[in-house]
Amino acid sequence: MFSKIKSQFMLDPKIIHLNHGSFGATPKPIFNSLVNWQKKLELNPSKHIYDTFDLLKESRSALANYINCDKDDIAFMPNPSTALNTIIKSLDINPGDEILSSNHEYETLDRTWKYISKKTGSKYIQVPVSLPLESENDFIESLLKQITSKTKIIFLSQITSSTGLIFPIEKICQIAKEKNILSIIDGAHVPGHINLDIKKLNPDVYTGACHKWMCSPKGTAFLYVDKKIQDIIEPLVISWGYDSDMPSHSQFLDYLQWQGTDDVSSYLTIHDTIDFLKKNNWGNVSKQCKKLNIWARNEINKLLKIEPISDDRFLGQMSSIPIKSNNILEDQIEFYSKYKIQIPFFKWHDKEFFRISIQAYNSKEDIFKLLEALDKKYNN
Ligand SMILES: Cc1ncc(COP(=O)(O)O)c(C=O)c1O
């Protein structure tokens, strides 16, 4: 679809890559930026480690500008799980408190909430958001009617991992603020995929992965925390920023931004990442990928005689398709080994699904090959 952009990715051409959503993929200019930062570090490690404070500040500025928030309200994190564990373990959660969520959340975070609920005697409530998702109001109402006087936190993905749906969370964040409920948003799939404007959304906490749809090197994510609650955030790992000898203006940054001898090179590639996205008119890339995704989903559903799990307007660059499979793990292996197609298969509650992701390096040709393989596998 975008042959010039495709040529900048380092992906194995023998494989049809339809799984960008899981681990991203990094094009050469951004990967070279990573290597250059690592080379700089090796020239003079002792100096570079101390230079990183200023360098990280510049990187935070560039990212904050891209997602519209204050640079001092975000800290780099290796991944969304670390970011959300930092938050969840910092909060004062008491017996009886309720954490309202959906049944579409990423499993490791369900596990984290269940862990903390068990420890604190609080209740993690996974409100069923039923499929097909066809109405914004139904989504909002299904959550709002579960709010009680005990609801302390609302936790939601902006784009869900298993079902690949864009949840309309704007109104939920607004209502949470009005009701004094903490809103924590898992935006792992959002940056570089759909527009992210933190100031407009106004959540209390937000995390996003840059290594997915922004195509940053692996291990590049961020944690945003509203200034009003930054003082209660504790680091997962106590290091030099805790009880610092040279505290900066922000305890939040002191606590989270120096975590021992860590390689922060991937965080320093943010300038080059955003530069790459701008040069390649990424807004248009996402728009075209979304079009191809919707076309692909409709063709797959037609071929397999499956009803769509949502209206098109809840889709971005990913689609999940329910499938009747005897063994999803075997199916995933078969698609990879026999057809050279990389797609994840998984169980969501009691149903089996596979998911496709469309990125700039994909084309209709990839989908034709997928359709052929699906036809052979499931229609015979
Ligand atoms: C919606 C969502 N949240 C959180 C995560 C966690 O990412 P990680 O395992 O890299 O921390 C993922 C990973 O794919 C995800 O899809």
C-alpha cells in the first residue's frame, strides 16, 4: 500500500506480518536512532548516564507535544504493564472499594487488579460490554449503571487488545471527574493509531505504548499522571530518585525516571520517531490502514459467514474475528508454518478469536493470501 514506507521496515519478506498490534515493528531510521544513542553511551558511559537527565527532558517534551500534555506529567516506562503496576500499587485502595472495568481488558492487567483486590479486600468489577458493539450510548450506559457510592476507580482500555475495538471513553472520563472517581486509561494501542489529546480527554492516569503503533523500538512507553495526584505515586523500584540528594521540582519524575542502571536509549529515539511519522504523513497512513482493515474484516466475515463484532466506527487498524477452532494454538502454528502468515489466535472468555493488524507495510495482497488460507482451513 505504501511501498516506499514498507521498504524502510526490516521485516522478513517471507512472512505476511499481520500482527503489528502485539509487538509493533520498527523502521530503519528509528532503529538507527536507537543504535546511534547506544553508540554515544558507549563512547563515555559515565558522562552519558548523567547527560541523560537533560536528554530525557527533551524527549519528554517531544512526546508531550505529540500527545498534548505537560512534559512534567509524563514519565517514560518500558511498557504499559510497568506503568499500570506503578499506579495500582501506589493507590490507597481499601476494603469494599470498587474498581469498575470492562470484560475486554488486557489479561495481565485483569490479573494485576485481581491481585490488588485480594490484597486490599476491594472488588474488581468487569462489566460485560456485549457484542456486537453498535452503540456508543449502550457502551456508556452499561458502565454508568454500575457506578455505586463505593466506586473508587474506573479502569478502561481506549483500544481493546483482544477485541480490537475503540471504546468511546471521552464521556466516561468526564463523568468520572464529576463524580470524583479516579479514571485510569490503558491506551497501549493508541499513540500513532488514533489521535491522542490528553488535555482534551482529561483522565487522571493514562498509559500508552510507543513501541506499538508509533513504531518506536521495543521497551518505549509512557505514564501520564494528573498533577493533582502525582504526590501519591510511588516507584515500583526504589532507586536514587527516592529521598534524592538533589531533588528536582518534581517528586513524580525523581521517583520514576532514574531506575538504576537502565538503558534509556529507546526513550531518546522519540524525536526521530515523531520526525519519521510526520515525514510520512502518518495521519494519512492510519486512515488508509483503517480502510484496508475494514475491507479485510468484511471480506473475512463474508468468507467465513460470521457476523461482525462491531460497527465499523469502532475500528481502527485492528479487527478481531470469532472463529470455530478445535485448538487455537495449533491453528496459529499452522498459519505460520504452512501459510507463512503471522496472526495471533486467542481465547476471549469462552470464545475463540484471531486478530489482524494493518500497518503501512501491509497491502490487499496480504489479505488475499489470508483469505485463501482461511478458506482452505475453515471452509473445507
Ligand atoms: C490493551 C493493552 N494493554 C496493556 C498491554 C501490556 O503491554 P506490555 O505487556 O508490553 O506491558 C497490552 C499489550 O499488548 C495491551 O494490548
